[in-house]
Amino acid sequence: MKLIKTSSGKRLQILFKDWKRIGERAGWSVEAARGEIQSTRPDLDLETEIQKAIVPLERRLKSLKTLKNPSNVDPRTFSNLLEGDLKNVLLATDESLGLLPSGKISGDLRASLKRFLTTPPVPPTGSMAKLKSVARQISLITNLLGTLDHRPIVSRIIPQLRNGLNNLRNKTGPVPKAEYLNRVIILIAQMFPKKISTPGGNISVEQLEQILNNYLSTPPDSHPRESEVQEIVRSIMHIVMRSACTLTAILKFASGGIRISKDQWIRMGTRNNWFIRLAEEKRPFKIAVDFDGTIAEHAEFPTIGPPVPDAFMWLRKFQKWGDVIILFTMRSGDELENAVEYCRKHGLEFDGINEDPDQSEWTDSPKAYANIYVDDLGAGCPLLEENRERPCVDWSRVGPMIARMRKAHT
């Protein structure tokens, strides 16, 4: 996380590891999983929804019958209207549909509408039979079923796939893999329902990729232009799966793993002002210090020499300011224990010994992470050399230098 300057002013840049760290600490993953990922089956009274839908459908049918030339009516317009009128009826009867917290429907609403229009009502009489009769009359007058059939849809959906491919090629930001792949699957399912169907629910990017790979492995025989469709889908998958910007947080809990996409973090972060809270969070300044020649003057190993002038004064001061002090030394075993006890007697208790206590969360590297390393053997480190066989760190110069650096960091 860092504040960067742009031509339009200052902008906070938040790294993926910041989101993951804050999300794990505050338990936002559970909220994201419940609020953004899962769809629910609404508790709807079917008879009530049927009565609500019959009134607008009868009105549309009446207006259609008054037209002199109903063949000029755009069936796609009535397809959208029917989807809106019958939405709650389809939600109540079709288990493949669900409702997201945002109010949007998960699943293929158009395929559900087609099944509704082409399946006979059960029972054959009653309010459902009346509703289906009115909807079917509208679909016959407007040739609606023709637009829902997979063959005529191919020519209409190919431009949508091409537009998606062009958008991907021009996209400079992160690519939401699951969103793109799921959208492609929905479009293909409308064209070739016998070859591929929408998975429904929430599945991983790997599963979506497998569904599309299975489709691409089938011969293009359902439609003369299916080979063209497969070529576009193959190009889309190549770009989406190659994207290194689409990062998915795998937040592990005792019950398993929950996958939270970067876009979901951003939506939730914007809504709940987590950006501001993250910006205000103060991350500690970490100082890794050597022992011999840095904290204690050189002596014949493993003997510990006297303290380096001002070393403990500055290190205790940094620790009092909230900095993390890490002992970074070649000493080990008893010699290391003696060095730790030596510092403890001088009022310095280390936060980490040869490791940063937090870095295991984001790296397996054996190197101890720090914002600055202080070592008498470091190139350019100011040294005290007078009256000494081996020089040691000059803390009168190093201390103020670190103080300036930590001030810029915080």
C-alpha cells in the first residue's frame, strides 16, 4: 500500500497482499462469501405471482391483436418484456435460477423462459394453464420462440463474443476471470444447449475453464458458424487465463477455503470505506541489526565485547516508537543465546531473531524482511575506527539516518 502522485492528484494504491491481510484479520471473507457469492432461492407464493403476471400479459396480448402487421414487431423486445413479467413465476418454479443479494438473477433466465413456453402446464387447467396460454399466444404472434431457438441466435451472439474479445484486448486493468468465463458459457449455452449448459451456483475458475475446454474439444457440427464461435472462445480463454492481473484470494479456514475475487474485495471495500481504514492503518517500521560490530564491539569469538556507543540508546528508542527490531546475526546455539541475554540485560528485547515474525504469511524465503539493515560489514555503513582493531557501527550517524527514514515511511 502506498500513496502515489498522479496528474490529477494523489491516489492510494492498494496491493493484493494488503487486501488479503486485512481481510483475514477482520473476517471480511465470511461477509464476502455470504454477501457477494451465494445466491438464494426466494420464498415466493406461486399463485400470487401468477395473478400478478397475468394482468400485464393480457394487456400486451390485446395490444398485439390490434396490430395490422404484427410481423414487424421485434421479437427480442417482447422476449425482454416477458422475462420481466414472468421473472418471479420463473424464480418460483425453476430451481436452476437464484437471486443474488444485489437483486440480480443467477442462472440462464432466457433458457428458463423457453422451457416455460414449450412445456405443457401441470395441471392442464387453472391459473398456471391460463398464464402459459397467454404467454404462448404472445410468442406465436411475435415469433418469439424463433429468437429463443439456438440456430437463429448464433448470428446475433457472435458479435457479442467479438465485442468481449475486443474489450479484453484493449483492457489495461485486472481481468475478472470467473466473470468473463461465466459470461461466455451463458452465451454458448443459448446457442448450443445440447453441447453445454450453464453450471449455476458458484464454481471455481478452474471448473469454468474445464467446461469451456470440454466444449472446444467437441467437433463444430451444430451450426455452420460454430467453428467461428469456437475460434473466438479459444482467443478469449487464451487472454483471460494468461492474465496475471486477475488475482484470487484463497482465504483458508478450518472448514475449508473460500475464494474471493479481487473485484469483490474492491466492491466491498468501496462500500464499507475499507480504503480509508487501510490507509490510516500504520504498519511498523522494521529494523534488522547485526550483533558483533553493530550492537557489541568485536572481540575474540565467541566472547562478547563492550556495547557499541549509543547502540542500545537508539535501538530502545526505535522500539519505544513502535518499530520492530530483528536480530540478524550469524551466531547460533549457545553463542546466540548469550547475545540475546546480553541485549536483554541492556533493556533490549528483540521482536524477531533471524526472521521477521510476520513474513511467513506472504513468503517462504529464509531471508528476514526489514525496511533497513544495519551491519558493520554493510557497504557504505558509517563506522567508528579510532583505537579499534576492527571498526564498529557509528550510531551517532546511523541513528539519525534511520530516524529520518522511518519518518518518511510512517
